[in-house]
Amino acid sequence: LPLSKNMVHMLIVISKLLLGVSVCVFLGEREELSLYEDGDVVIGGLFPLHFSPVSSPLTYKTKPPPNSYNYFSSRALRWMHTMTFAIKEINKRNDFLSNITLGFHIRDSCNDIPVSLKATLQLVNGQRVSSVIIGDAGSGVSMALLRSLGSFHIPLVSYFASCSCLSNQKEFPTFMRTMPSDAFQIRALIQLVRYFGWTWVGVIGVESDYARFAIQLFLQESMHYGVCAAYTNFYPVELNQHMKTSKVIVNFSGESEMQDILREVQRRNMTGLQWIASEAWATAKSLWEKSGKLLQGTLGFAIQRAAVIPGLHQHLTSLSPLSIHKTAFLAEFWEEMFKYTYHDRKMCKGTEKFDDVYSPYFDVTQLRVSYNVYKAVYLVAHSLQDMSDCKDGKGPFQNGSCLLHYMKRTNFSVLGKEVNFDQNGDPIAYYDLMNWQEMSDGSLSLVKVGFYDASLVIPEVQNFALQALQSVCSESCPPGFRVARRKGEPICCYDCIPCAEGEVSNATDSHECSPCSEDTWPNAARDLCIPKNVEFLSYYDALGILLCTTSVLGACMSFLVVVVFFKYKDTPIVRANNMELSFLLLVFLAICFLVSLLFIGEPSDWLCLIKFPAFGISFALCISCLLAKTSVVLMAFRARLPGSNVMKWFGPMQQRASVLLGTAVQVFVCLSWLLTAPPHANYNTNYHSSKIIIECVTGSEVGFWCVLGYIGFLACMCLVMAFLARKLPDNFNDAKFITFSMLIFFAVWITFIPVYMSTVGKFTVAVHVFAILASTLGLLLCIFAPKCYILLLRPDKNCKKKSLQK
């Protein structure tokens, strides 16, 4: 007959068992103990009452001895009796499953795959067949059982197997559990270490399917949270020196394997470790007695605890010494409790009280796995209740798969809490975060300091005392720096690079620096964008104050000369120097001094529109006046020639017209400039990134240089005319002074051009103002200082006779 893959696998396993795979031995006897009670439906149970097998060498000359084990688990015994309690509780109820009586058939799995397989086959064969099995505790054992029992469609409900691999319904279609999948536990553990800033952690586990899948999933998920594994070790491979590189260790091991690991840690004298416990040993109090202070401060997620299961404590403590021999597995529990065998009549009194000693069997303060066992029994019971509604108790299914169908779809309440399962047969994940704290008497207190709900983003952690501990590959990058990954190393190993110019980071461990906006700039720490310094030639700057003072003094000097000339207007020196043009020139010079004030202060669009035309027109007025004065002097001496009547063209009216005409050209140039591309204020951030330079841009470079060029043209004409009239007689002749003033004017503005082109910001404005003041002051001093000297200090030279001397 053709055999399926699962049947072939099962036959191989059975053959191995028949070839000498032994089972656990109880008190040296070779009989296999079980706990049985008959019922309409018998529920099988597998519990690891023994663990840590004693290795014995195989000589291949004699029959291998039966396996023996180092430890007996009082905790697993409590789980077992929780199952019997739940079944008896259901049988007593009249409102629930009233037509069906539940029985149980429980065996010891010894936390060993071969033993578990044999025990399972004994549960599903013979006269006492179990239609559903509650077990086993280990993920690896459960996987082996499922692969062997898959062809029989017998449901397996685990109370402690958490491997995420068991959620694969294609491979394990008959599996359900009341224990959350490791997929949720892994996320909780990663978020926990991230919550405390431990990004460099060691990951170890026992060499098993449970640990391999858990560590693989941990490494995959940790990449999304910035947590790195400093090392990964599988026990019993020897713990190596890499464990010293991280003070935080995440351990995916069972209770028995953890005892061996702790012994090795003690032998190496490794202290100061922060243990992160998986749910497999997060509440295993037995580890505390043998670990000293190694586990002080341990953190771990434990499965949800039941506050109390009514009647369970009375059920557990109802045992009497005289009834020990009547119940399987209790005799060894007696030995574990009182350190002598029940059959030792010399020491056994028969009046011993369990209340006098502590045992995890009686501890109902942390009902977690026991609660899962309790829920597993009720899962089967509710499924049977739903199945009983089917006609003839069979339903529209074949091969007895009706029970499994109803188990997959059952939702119920236990102790007032809803129990739901997803499409993979996994319950909704909820964990308690436990902290191992030492009491004043040295005993262990498991304190709930938080919880994890799969519907929340991060674990809820309460305030509690925890040793100051850092476990990182690289120190966190403070604000103002960014993370730079090291090539070929984990993502947690990096260098901290300062943010580039113009960029900031305001968070710890920033991967990128953010650029500041155009009007802001990083502070010294580069963790905040602050407004940029605004630069312009202000009235409050030292340079601005100096230029402003010079401008005002220059204007005052011009008006002072006007006052002096007005006082001495009837004297020969004033009358000989074309009094009307002199007064106009002095007024225009004062305007030139005051125009420079328009260049000081914060630029604005309207100010930029005014100051450039004002500068051009005021200088055009001054130079036009000088040109008219020089022309009059030159023509006056030419008119002395016989037959010359040229002076009729240079009368007062013509002089005023020439000034207006010379200025009108500049006005036309300025109007053309303003109408085509007017000057405007500009916020310049290109020259210096940390400053905003507020400046007046010309709008049209051609317009600006046309204005300046026309002033230069007028100055050239004035210089030529003055140079021609420099040797004319008359002590009051202005030609010499005008020539000298024009030379100074050209020196100032020729120097101005390269300096103006090479400076920026407020210094460009300062150069422009300086050129205006220097050239205007040159004109004022060169032309009017000699005359004021005569008027005020040498009045003896202010006469007609002196003016005719050569």
C-alpha cells in the first residue's frame, strides 16, 4: 500500500523506539507511571515532570540502561494537577457539557523527544484512546509530535510551546495553543531593550528549534529598531569571551538549560550582567536559589497571569501523606519536599505538613503556565459543547475532524476574560513585564513593572529601580551630529560626524542633518536654526556714526560758508567770483553732503529708488555750476579783446540755463533707469552663509554706470576749462582752485571704482559714502577755503587794488 510521508516518518520513529530508546525512570523503577481517569472523552496530557537526562556511556556490549534524570519539576506537577482540577471542575457543572463526562490520561514527557513520542503513541493507542492531547511544553517536542501524529488528525493543544514556526498551519494543521507566539514576544523584547537604550546585546539560547527560530526572528526584527546582536551563542557550545563585549544578554533557554548556563557563568566569575529572560524562564523561581545574585534585576516577559483560579489552591493542598502512594508522581514529589523517600519508614512519620516547607507546586501567586493549561482544558470543553450541537455528534466532517473544526472557531470566556484565537490558532498576545528583585530576607520577589499588549506600539513600563547600565557598540550621537555607518560593521556601530555648514540635527542619533531655511543659520552647537545676523550700514555702527557725523559737519560747513559769503557779499572777492553761482554751488555741496545720509540705515525699496538718482543729480548740479563758473571766467577775459561781444551769451540768465541744461541730461538718464530696471532692496545670502546682507542692488548696471559716467564727463569738461583759465590775471580767479579740486575729484572716484567692485555688504556702502564725502569736501575746501581765509583772516587783501595785481 502507498504510504504518506508522515506515516513513513512515524514508522521510522517507532522503529527507533523499539530498538532501545528508553523512558524516564521513576525512583529507580522501570515501570512507566501515568495518571488516568475514565470518561466519555479522554483528554491526553503531556507534562515535563523530569528534565536534564543523566548521560551514560554506551559500550555497545550490553543493553543500554534506562534513562535517568537529574531533576524533578514540582512546577510541572502543578501544571498537571491544574489539568485534572479543570476537568473535575467541568464534570461537576450542570450547566455546561452536562451529557459528556471528561476523563484524562496524563504521562511524563521528560522534556525529551523520544520519550514524548512513545508517551504520545501510548495515549492514542490501546483501550484508553485520547481524542485530543494537551501538551507538550517545549516547542521542539511539540513539532516532533505533530509530524508524527499529523496523519491521525489528532489535535494537539500546547500550553507553553511558543515557537513562531508552529503558526504554520500548512505544516501543522492540527496544532493550537494557549501560549502566544514568539513573534509577539520577540517584538516585545526588542522594544524593551530599545526602551532602555541597550542597542548592543548578546543573544544566547539552547540548541533547540525553539531557540533557533527565536534567535533568527530576533535578528531579523532587531534591524528595524536599531538593536544589534554583539554575538549569538547556542548552548551547550562553550560560552566564549565575546560575552564580555555586552553587558545585556537576551536568553532563549528553558529552566533546565538555564541552570547549566548559570553554573558556567559562575565558574567564569562573570558579574554585572543584565539578563533579559524569555517567557520560558521569566518566572522560574527555582533558578534564584542556585544563582546567588547573578539574576538580580533580571527583566523578562511572562505570559499573562491569572489573579486566582478559584478552588485550585485547595485542590493542590488536599494531598495527605497517606494518599501519596495512590497518586502517580507524588512519591517523588515527597522526596523532593522532605529530602527522604516515602518508603523510608524510619524517617516518614505520616504527620508531615506541606505548609511547613516551600515548593513551587503550592505557589499559586504566579499562575501563568497553569492558567494556560486551565484555558486549554476549557478550549477542548467548549469545542465539545459546540460539537454536541451537530447531528449525531459527528457533523458534516469525516475522519473525526469535527472536533478540530470547532476548536479552530471557538471563542469563550475564562475567569471573566475573553479567550480568542487568530487564523493560525494563536491567542492574542499579552505579556507581563517582570523584574527579579531581592527581598530583605534574600528571597526572590517577582514584581510586575509593566506589560506588553500587541495592540500597543511600545511596552508600558513603570518606574522602578534599575542599575545604571549602558550596552552600546557606539555612544549615541548628540544633537548637532549625524550617524555615519562603519563599513562592514553592524548598524549599531558608527561614528558621529558634525553636521555640515548650514545644517542641524536636533535629535539624538540623527541619521541625516536638516538644512536651515534661507533666513536662519545653525547655532554653535548645530542643534538649532537661529535667525541669521542681518548686516547693513547702520547709524549705530561705529563706521556709520563716523560717516554720518562727517556728512552733517560737511553740510554745516557749507551753510557756514554761505553765511560768511552773504555777510561779505558786497566785498570785491565775493563780487568777483560770480556771487550767484557761488551761492548755488554752496547749496548744492550741502545737498551732496546730506545725500550721503540716504546710504546709511536699513535699505528699503523706496530708499533705493531715491538715493541713486539723488546722488547723480546732486553731483550733476555741483559740477554744472563749476563748469558755468569756469566758462564765465574764461569768456570774461576773452571778451576784453577788441571787437569781441561774446559776454552777451554768458549773462546771468545763460549761466542759470547752462546749469539746468547740464542737470537735465542727468535727470533724463535717471528717469530712464528708474523706468526700465529700478534699484531695489535685496537680501543677499550668497556671500556669507551665516549673514543676510541687506543691500540696494542697482537693478541695471548700465543705468548706474551711465549716471556715474555722466558725472565724470561733466568733471572732464570742467577740468579742461579750468586748466585753460588757470593763468589768467586776477587774484580772485577760481580757475586754479577748480583745477586742483577736479584733480582731487578724479583721484577719489578713480580709486572708488576698483574698491567698490571688490567689497561687499556694508563696506560697499561705506566706500560709496566715503567717495561722496571726500569728493564733496575736496570741492568745498579747494574752492572756498582760500576765499574764507581772506574774508576772515586777511581783510586787507579784500580790495579792488589787490584783485588787479598779477
